[in-house]
Amino acid sequence: MRQVKKSIDRAMRLSWNALPKGLQANVRPLIPNQIKPATSPVGEPPENSLLSVIVPVYNVRKYIEKCLESILSQDYKNLEVIIVDDGSTDGSDQVVEAYMSRHKRVRMLRVNHAGNGTARNVGIQAAKGKYLTFVDSDDIVEPGAYTTMINQLKSSGSDFVSGAFYRQKGSKKWLPQMMSEIHGEDRIGIAVDDFPEILRDVFLWNKVFIREFWNQSVGSIPEGVLYEDQETIVRAFLRAGSFDVLQQPVYTWRIREDNSSITQQKGDLNDLIDRMRAALIVTELVEIEAKAETKRAWYVKSLGEDLRLYIDQVPQATDAYWDVLQSSVSQLYAKAEPDVFSLLPVADRVVVSLVSEDRRGDVENVLVSFRDNGRTFPVRAVNGVLYAEPIYAKELTPQLPLHLLQFHPVDTQLKTRLLSISWADTDTVEVRGAAYIQGLDASNHPYKTHLELLNTTTGDRLTVQATASPDRWIDQVSGDRWNSYAGCVFSATIKTSDLLSAAGKATPNGQEWSLLVSVDSAGISETDVIRVRDGEKLPFQLPTGKAGNRSRVVAQIDRTRGLRFRVIRYGSMASQVTVSGRTVKIRFEGSSNIPENIYVKSGEDELLSSVTDSPTGRVFAVELPVPPNGREVAWDVYGQSGTGKPHFVGWPGASSDPSGLPPVGGALSVFPTGYGYLRINVRSWRVTASDCTVNQDHSALVVTGTSAYLKAGNEMMLDLILATPRSYISPRKVSFTPGSEVFTAIFPLSSDRWGHGNATPETGHYKLYARTIDDNGTVRRHTVRAVGALAQSVPAEHLTDRLRIVLSAEDRERSFVVKVLAPYQLNERGPFAQQQLRTKHLSDSTEIDPEAVLFESFAGKSATDSVRAISDEIGRTRPDYKRYWTITDHSVSVPKGCTGILIYSADWYRILNTVGTLVNNNNFPHYFRKREGQVYVQTWHGTPLKKIGNHTPVANLSASYRRLMEREAKFWDLLIAQNEFAGETLPRAFGYLGNVVTTGYPRNDVLHDADSSNRRSKVRSALGLNEDTFAILYTPTWRDNVRTAQNRFDVVNYLDYEEIAEELGSRFRVLSRGHHNVAGQRKTADRSTYIDVTSYPEIADLYLAADLMITDYSSSMFDYCGTEKPILFLAPDIDQYENETRGFYFNFRDVAPGPLLSSTSEVIDAIKRLDSINSEYQERYSAFVAKYASLDDGKAAQRLLESFPHSPAHGGPVNQTA
């Protein structure tokens, strides 16, 4: 009987859901009680039945506390938290026991380690609640989640409810694209056949279930396997009479930064086996219980997004991994109906087909192409049918059947972007945006764009005229290297009076108008909202226009609901706000709509104002307290009359017009919010920037701002600094205007930091900080915000011949940021422009210049290494040669007589293709092909201890890089080796069969020439080292297995600089030299216990300056040993590095020319007894030098050039040998 009733109710709900939203409110009273809104009516208490929260715990001591706090702080209080400890060994249970002692709602059960399925089932059996939910112990439940979901179930009568979720890695938190696709709107009282795509939401933890439904229809969770939630959730979807899908995020799913969670083990064979087993079991369930549309949705999910991360592992996978993957995919592929494949995007369709056909080599070819060229592609029409033309298709044998490349609706992704929005007057807003179908180049497939405003409450529509406004900017940010969408930019003018009053009726407060964009191209029509705000063009908070008649329209944008215009009607509007000290006065003019009382509120704190009437209006005054500990406190302003509801007080002015408000930059700041409501922000001390210009000769940045105090305390302003995590720009001068709080700071845009010539700052996003110092000498940094004219004018760009400066105000706080960028021209920016340059220049047959040489070191990050020594020698012997250096930006100083060429610029592509000789210590990009007549000299960058190239463990080297180096080695005409060991090892590692010259390393010549002593003195002086300073050079290498949240190689630093300084004293100074692979990730700005020398141009200078080197497995040891100065090896992870991460070419423990240490304390002890260590290792050290550095005598570069009769030193090209 219950099921019959649910079927009737569901049919009524679906009929109601199908109505326009404007009619739903009128019809709702006729529908049974189940479809009431989720929020409880006034006076009716929310649902308060017991909720059982099941939390399996296994070795999550690092995360469990935040997880439990998020559960116990929920406003739904009637819950039991059942912790099932799954045999933790890291003390997680102790954390839980501490919570149990303080919270009666928490209890813990213990089981032997058996996995999440068993732990959850044990928890379910013990649960007593009417409602049931689950939490993973390293995740977070969003505030208010359980109240929202349980009230929703009470109002809908559904069997369970599913909310959206965030993902989080480190400090970054975001709403996944999938959430806008399947949780983009509320869907109440539906079944799986109404929305089959919901099968993508196969997670237990973002749902609350009716326990009765769970017991009757879902049952126990699979045990002893991973991905146990897949089958469980699909059972629930298939068997529910109805369920609810909510747009609101209720949960945060953490991605562990140490990659230790179950869902981060895609390359593990057991993980794959369990995932494929789950997929095949659920497929059988779907085949039995689902209808055709739902079956299709399951196969699309299983063969598409579920497989991507596993297929990505194929290049590094074992044969066993491939066999399991191939077998499982083949089974799914065979079961799927043919129409399933037209629902898979081209990339998934192609790769899954290749896997099913057991074409592993072609799968790897496609994956390498994805990494090198991206997943986008051009589209062409054949007999009226559109087909994708991905670049990898030409490389596959046999060729792909045409039907796999057909451009289906799933491939027609409409991409939208808001480029600008401005208010011409109170009634007029001007919008510029872009809308294009990815793959359809506007120059080949003309577009028609239509705009419409939709009232999301009433369903009313208004047509808006779109005008074509071509702009190449969109090609810089589209991410598509094959198609131009410059012709897809449009502009439009919207009359806000039309939105405030539609169909003769005033639009109520809070209603929204979404801007719908429809495009037609190549016979395809797509419609969507504008989802992306261009962060380079627009501030985080969109500008607001003036209000009229106590109302206005404000613009908002997010990725879920897109660009929309919200009607705001104000209960009252202030006319003037003044500030004096801590007192704010708010004036209202006229005789109507003036509140009787004004109060300000911050959280739970409220302050009532005093009131003074005048003939022209009323003035309210309120004194605000000074926030403690330098915090900023925001106070919202409310008005109220009689027994009426309080309302936010509005401000009539546009966000760009400060008239009537206090001057910007004060410690007490008054401003309108994005809705146009008054808000007061209070800090005891605030620093703001109101103007920033580049001076006339482009040599400096001039910042004007205010440093304002309510209460000075014991802290005073020291200076300002522009800083990234790894670099900083100190001001040349900071001055205050006499008698005021206004300052001017001048920041140089070039400097000679190391005595190697003027260079620009390193590229990066420099945030402006004010540095303060207190009575104890503690220095702190405070973010400086953009205000006033500066906030309204940014983003703003300044382009010089050496720099591109972009001024911006970022994040909600409008922090002032100076982006220092390489000075690329418009036709060099973005992937589309880059592909155009490659096509133009790298296929050019312009004559090769035999007297031109291009030098490159570490992809232009420096002008150093053996490449530098060869450049200097050619400059000495053949000054008529044109010497070019690849540089990433103009922070890289090039040798005298050379020309720096910006990598990826048009000039760089041209020179790469036309110089007679190429000298590199690493590799050129994947698209480089050496021309006939060019000579390529490879110096490499060190004698290898750790395995490299083809000898690197497969899992630690991407297929793209492996193939690049295999190809590069075929282009080399000459390989330079420091010693015989390297001369034998390097060719094997790279599969190189050409000439090898074992002549010592040119980069070490400066260590052994007659001027080395004078050079040491000059370098130490440039570094600020006194004669008696003991300089310790720290040169750790990078680790393949240590990566950032962005999957870049991360810094590994085992040396505690503060401990060194504390234990050894000020005479000892550490010089920290990061590996070039992690230089961009280092965090060294504003450090005082060491000197960051990562950006110092020449490492050999640092060898000279140092008195001791500390390293680990870096090739620097083979160079530094030639100085015969001591070396310590800080290598606490040597076992892992040798046996798992990389491996060594020889038994390092037996030959290391210094002690292997595992901690900073051991390093300190070794330094204190350095003389005895030198004696202890003297024999081993001498043997090490004899084997690896005996040819480093100061003349390697000279020998290298003289050893070839047709070398540049003698005026001719080297013969090709490869």
C-alpha cells in the first residue's frame, strides 16, 4: 500500500515540477503536503527525529578532528555519531576517545581492519535513528547540511535526499563542474528514470536516507572491496519511489595532499581490480532493474568519466594492469548498445575503442598527444556531417573509423565568458561576453548570437539585441590551440527599467533575470547562461550602478547559475555617511521612508545608534569598538520602523562613485556591498592603495596610499614590500606626506641584485604588503587593499619592451596585486597564437645562418651551466658570431655580447628554426624538429648518480617526456660528458648513438682558472658575506614523488635553517640553491635565516663562495668535489630514493666523499667536528675526485671547441652524425 501511495504522490509531484516556476506557487496548495518547501513555516519546529551519522575511521589522525567538529557543530542537534574504528594504528581512536569524553552524542565501536564496507555495516547495525547518513573521516560536513536535508525529506516524503558537494585540496576549495551538471537545480520527488544522469552521483556521504527505505531496498554494503558505495548507491537510485536532488552544497570531499586516500590510487592494480569488479556487478544490476534510458546513462558513465583516470595510467602501467583494464573495458564495450557511443565525447569514444581493441601503443600515442597538444581539435564538414580532426588521428595505425570522430551533440560544448560589464547610467547596463561551441572556429563556421533575459520566478522573457564585437582576447583564454573564437564576442545594452517592471507590473524584490545566450553555427544551436567571469578583465565583485526610487538591479555571476540581474528594493536609503574617529553618522533626507531606528550588527553583536532630527531629515550616530588583535570586523547597517521587520539600509550611489561616503582608506571604512547595502568595516589599523602608475621611463612603479589608525598600539609601519612566495621587490623609497597618513612608495622595475647587470624582477603575481614591527622586534606582513580610483581602474595593463605589468585587485578583499609578466605581444599570447607561430616558423624553409648560435639552459630559466662556458669561449674566439640566448623573461641576464630572446616569442621560433648551431643542457619542446644543416650540441647538466632517461622507473617519468627525450637524442650531433663514467652512462640512458666528447665540464672551468680567488671575493661581497662568514651551500635535488596540489614537483628541504642559525651562530650563513625543477615552487620571500640563491645566475660562483656544501643526490657533488672543500650529505630518505623513487647507478654509500646524515642536528654536529670528518674521508674524497672530476682543469670549453676541425672556433659547422 505504501508503494502505491508513493507512486500516486510521485506522479503529482512530477506534474507540479513540470509547471513554470511562476505557476508553481499558485498550484502548490492543491498538491499533497509532501511538496511543501524544505524550510519550515514560521512557528512550526523543524523535523527533530534522530539522525544516525556513521563514520568509519582508519588512520586519519591528521583529519578526524576537523571532521568531527563539522558534524557536532551542525544546527541539527538530535544526532548520534557512530565512529567505527577500523583497526587504526596511528592514534585516531585516541582523538575519538577525547571527543567521547566531551560529547555524549559520540560513541565508538572497534573492529579489526576490514575496510569501509565492513565498518559501515557495523555502524548501520548499531544505528537507532529514523534517518541515516555517512561521513568519510577525512572530509567535512558543510554547516546546516543536516537541517536542510532532513527538512527536505519531511516536506517531500522522498526516500532519500542528495546534496551537492565541494572538493578541497590544501586551501583551495571549489565546486566541481559535475555539480553544475547534475546538481545545477533542485529536483524534488523524482525517480532515476526522470533524470538518469544522477547515476553519476554514486557517493554515500552527500545523502541522508530514510532508515526504513534503506532496510527494505538498499541493504548491506559490499565488504572486503573498494568502491563499495557504487553498488549501494545504484541500488538506492533504482529502487527509490522518489528522491530529492538539491543544488545546495552539503559536504566537502578532501583530496589529500599526500595522495594517501583510497580514491587517489588509480595506478594501483588492486584498486583497478576492485573498480572494474564494481563496474561489472553494477552493470548486471542495471541490466536487470533499469529502463533503457537509465541503462544508457550508466554505460556512458562507466565507459566515460569513470575510466579516464585509469586509462591515464596506461603509459606507466604494468602488463597485468593493462590486461585487467583491457578485459574489463571489452566486456562493458560489448554490452553497451551502439547509441551509447554517440553520447561519449570524441576523446572518450576514441580511447575506449582503442582499449577494447587491445591497441595499447595507440592508446599511449593518444595520451601523449593529450598532454602535448590538449584535448581540443578542429572540426570539418564532410557531406554536411561534422567530424573532429584531432592531431593524434594521423599517428594511429590502422586509421580510426570515421564514425568514432563524428561531432555529436555531446561534443558541442557551449563555452561562455563575461568580459566586461558597466553601467552607463541608472537605467543602462552594457555587457560584453563571448559564446562559442568548442571546436567550431568562427572563421570557418559563422556564428549567430541571440540574447534573452529570463525571469527565473515568473518565466517572463525579454529579447536583448546582441551586436558582434570581435576580440582576439578570447583566444588567449579559451585554452584551444586549434580554433579561433575572436568572432564570437558580442556586446549588448540592457535597460534595467525593463527588469524592474515587466508586463506592467513591478518586479518584486529578490527576483532574478538570467541572461540566456543562444548561438547557431554549422547547423548546431546551443543555449546557456554566461558562467565564467574573466578574472583578468573583471573584479571579483561586479560593479553596481546608481539606484533610483529606492530600487536597483545588481549583476551577479557564478558557475552554477551564471550571469543574472537581481532586483533589489530598499526599505530605506541613506543620503550621506561621515566618519569621525570611531563614530559613524548616517544621514537620511526627506520626510518619507526614513527609519525610526538604526542599528549595526556583526555576527551576534548589535549596537543601537542615537538619533538627531533636523528640518531636512534625520541623522543616526553609532560609535564602534576597536577590534581586538588587529582583526577586521564587518558591521551591516539595519533600519527599522515601529514593529516592522528590520531591513538592510541601502546606498543610492554607484560602486564607482564615492560621493557622500567617507574618504577611502580609513581605518573605519564605509562602502556599499554587491547588493548596494551599507557596510562598515573596522580595523585598528589599515593600509590601502589608491593609485599606482608606471613612471615615464618604465623604471619604477609608484604606489600612493594611506596608512590609517584607530589605535596604534605597540605596532608601527616599517615599510612596504611587493612579494610572491618565492621572490620580492623592496621599495626604493617610501615617503609620507607631512601632516597626513598618505604615503608614496617607489618600487624599482629593474635592479642589479647580484652584480651581473640590470634585470627585471622574476615574473609572478606580487601582492602588496605593509610590514610592521612591534616593541619586541617582531615583523609582520599585512595585505594592502586597492580602494578608490585604483580599485575602479583595475585591471590595468602597462606593456614595455622588458615587462608586462598588470595591476589588479583580487579576491573578495580586493587585495592589490602587481602581476609582473613577460612582455609577450598580442599575437604571442595564448595557445591559439602559439600554435599559429609554430605552424608559421617551424615549417619555414628560410636559409640557415651558419654563424648564428642559440644557447639554452634549463628552458631559459637561466644563462648558465656548460652552455654559458661554451658561449663565452665562442665569444672569445669568434666575436663575429651572433649569439642568442633563450630566456623566460628579462630577469635572466645574458652574457655580454649576446641577445636574449624571449622563449615562445615570434623571434624565438624564427631563430630556433634558422640558427646554424643549437646548444642546450636539457631539451627543446616536444614540437621541435632539427632541420637539415643545423648542428645540435647537448651538454646535459651533470654526471648522474640517480638514474635518468630510459633508466628512470616507468612510474616516475611521463610518457610524453620519455618520448620527447628519445626523439631529442636522435637530433644530437654531439654529447658532452664530464668523465668516462658519464660518457658511458648518458648515451645508454637516452638511446644516443652519436659522438660523445669526454672533456671535463666547461661549466667548471671558472673553478680552476687563475682568477678563481678574486672571483670568490667578488661573489661573497655580492652575497653580503663577510670575510669571516662560513658559507654553507645547500643544494638538494628534487623528488619525482613529491608534488604540489597543481601536480608540479615540490620543494624538498630537510635542512632547518633556523636551527642552524640558533646552534651555530651568526658567523655561519646558509646559501639555499633550489633545483631548477622546483624553483617556481620555492617559498623564500622575506626570509632572514638564510640567503636564497636559487636565482643567482651562475652556480659555479656559489661553489667558489662556499666553504662547505650540503647536498643529497644532486649532480652538484661531482662539480663541487673539484674544489676539494668538504661535502655533507643530508639524505634521510636515501632508502626510499634508492629503492623506489629513482635508484642509483652505483653503490653511493660506499663511495660518498662525506658522511650520510639524516637530520639537521646531525649536520650541526658534523660541522662542529669538520676537521675530523675531513681527515676521515680524505682517501675516499680523493678517489671520488680522481674518478669524476679529474678532467675539470679550467680548459674544458677550449678543448671542446678545438677538438673539432669544423667547430665554430674554426668557422664551420660540425658534421652531422645522427
